[in-house]
Amino acid sequence: MSLFDWFANRRKSSSTNREPQERDIADGLWNKCVECGVLAYTKDLRANQMVCLECGHHIRVDSDERIRQLIDAHTWNPIDVEMRSVDPLQFRDRKAYSDRLRETQEKTGLADAVQTGIGHLDGLPVALGVMDFRFMGGSMGSVVGEKLTRVIETATQKRYPVIIVCASGGARMQEGMLSLMQMAKISAALERHREAQLLYIPVLTNPTTGGVTASFAMLGDLIIAEPKATIGFAGRRVIEQTLREKLPEEFQTAEELLSHGFVDAIVPRTQLKKTLAQLICLHQPITATPQVEHWQPIPGKEKVPSVKEEV
């Protein structure tokens, strides 16, 4: 018997002869940062918007958590909650697309890869779409395109700003050309929103790639990204194999895109809600002041003639 086996048997026998001294730690109580490896209390992480307290790494969050972070309590009004994808192409890879959809819906509790609705952000009414990477990599299928188009059209009608939080691997291959059509449909809705002189801000999170980057993610009046988010079209390995050369480490990061003018600002998650509220307030049209028919002369100064000022 080896020394390791002897110690293993000793631990096993001692554990069966006495009551356990330590309690089991509940699932989800602690969270380990994938960047620095530090264990953090989940409650403290949530208080810090799921940003690592040690290294500042932005941990990926689901759509429900993102809505809680951005929308004021008790103001969220979801739109098209029950809209679900179908399988028009009868697509099958390792399993049928219909089976994959059903399994993902049961696992995530979501109908599809985006949640849309109307709510208040720091007291300001906004239309919000939040993509969820848990649902088939946040891929853009017909339902994602339709829900985003409808929330944009609702915002245009109500004259609300639109915010879309992007997190996606691109178009959903199981729906073929139908998924690619969503790029044009969403872009057309955003153009009508722009023509109405209304604000659209995409927030690019990790990752934002493929057809999402090639369409609505890059059509914002102001484009915001989270720190160190991966943003691009084709994958890093595909580009390296095509060019047959090694790409720099910072390739397709938010910081590199900022340096080349593809995004307008990198905003930490802890400052995102405040920043969005400030941008929306700055974009609000200035209310015209009443017309001033007569100016009163300042005592001791020369009298000025009556004027009419248009504001």
C-alpha cells in the first residue's frame, strides 16, 4: 500500500466514525473570477454589478440581471414575452433544431435569446432590448429580429430612446436566410427611428460578433462598450487561418476598437446606468422658452428699445 492510499483510507475511516464538522456550502454562494481566480461572495459581487472586486473583470450576466441593473424597480413592462421560434427549415445537426430550442427554453426559462420591454432608467422612459448569451449563444433568429424590430417601432411611436444590450455569436445558422433577413429588418426600423430624430444607443458586451456586429450593434448614435469586451465579425481563429499569421492579443477588444473609432466610449458596468441617463438627458430637446416681448431697462443704464426674441 502506498503512502497516499494509507492517508486516503485514514481520512475515509475517520469521516465515517464521526459527524461532519463543516456544513455544505450552498450552490451560488461564492463566485470564482475566471480572470484572477479570486473567490468572492456572490452577494458582494451583485452589489458591485457582477464586476470582480479584485481585478475589475466584468463577469458575464444574464438578461434578467442586466434588466435589474439598468431599469428602475417596478417599472419594467416586457413586450412579446410568449413569442417563440419555429423550425421552418426542419434543420438538424447533431439533434433537431426543434429539440434544441425546447431544451434551451427549459434550461434558461427564456422564450428566445432576447428580452424586450419598456421601463424607466433613472426615472427616464426607455425602450430596452437585452440579448442573453445563455440561449444558443445569443444567436439572432427570427424571434430575436422580430422582437427587436417591434420594440424599436414602439419606441418610435412613443418617442422614447432605444437601448440594446448586445451579447451574441451572430446569426442563427439553424434558420438560414431567415436569420440573415433580420439584419435588414432591424436596420430599417432603426433608420425610421433616426429619421424621427430619436436616440439609439447600443451597449456592446462580451461577446458581440457576427451578424449582430454587422448590423444593429454598429448603427448607434453613440456606441458604448464594456471593458475588454470581444467585438468583431469573423472569429479570431478564422482570421488567423485565413491570413496565416498571429494576431495581436488586443485584437477585437473594446479598447482596440475605441482607438480606431469604432466605438465612442468604454464604460464600466458600475457606471453604465448613470452614463446612459446622462446621455439621454443631454439628447432631450430643449423646451422653448416663452417669447419675450419687452426688455425692462436696468436702472441707471440707457434705455433699450423693445425687441422680440424668437427661441
